[in-house]
Amino acid sequence: MSGLRKSTNKFSQKSPTQRFLSILGLAMFGFYFVLGMLIIFWDNFPLEINPTYRTFFGILLIVYSFMRFARLWQNNFNR
């Protein structure tokens, strides 16, 4: 129980700058994830790109977003 309280205590004692950067990191994860999904599933995509490359680029953005999320999780919750 004390381990849980200790990790919760660290999270609540973040400086406003650290909290802002955590929220910004979460927003960027969402941005890259949504952008990847839009590129894959948007039928009338404004740029003429081969559908195979478009899907590949969308998957690459989604994988990158999850890499950012993993780094954010590691920096904020595994200390």
C-alpha cells in the first residue's frame, strides 16, 4: 500500500511545467494517432498518393504515436 501512495504522491507533486509537458505529450499522441487514422481512412484525401503508400504512412504515424505514448508513460508513471 505504501508503494501505491508513494507513486501517487510523486505524480501529484509535479511542477506546473511538468504537468503542462505531460498534457502536451498526451495531446501530441492523440494528434499523431488521429492523423494516421485520417490518412488511412479518408476517402477523398486532398493529396494524390498511391493508396498503398498512404496506408503505409498512416500505419507509420500510428506506430510513432504509440512510441511517444510509451515514452510519456515511462517518464511519468515508472519513476
